[in-house]
Amino acid sequence: MADDSPGYRMVEHIPDLIQPEEYEDHPEGRLVRISIRTDGEGVQVIGDAFRPDLLEGLLEALGPDAIEQMLCG
């Protein structure tokens, strides 16, 4: 049985969709933001979340070939 999970690529920059001043308003860490854009190359889905596992599950469910990810900290 083949693994159809997308590969992950590390990138240097992904735009922030959640700003530090919003952290206090979401103490349980459940905020997720998604931006969907289309251009001549296709559809781009950018996500930002306090809990990466939640966001990764959402992105993986879309069935992409790869998911770009950056290290935070």
C-alpha cells in the first residue's frame, strides 16, 4: 500500500496570518487562519495556526504533492 502523504519542504518565508498582539485573545490556542489565492500557476493555500498539527491535518486533507513549511521561533 503506497503512502500518499505529501512531502514537506522547508522554506525561509511564509507570510504571517496571525499577529503577536492576537495571542492574548486566544489563550486556548485554537486560532487558525487560511488564505486562498489563485493565479496563473494554480491555487495557493497559506495557513497559520497556534497548533501546527491542526493546520497540517487541514492542508494534508487537500491532497497536495508538497506542503511548504518554515521553522518558527
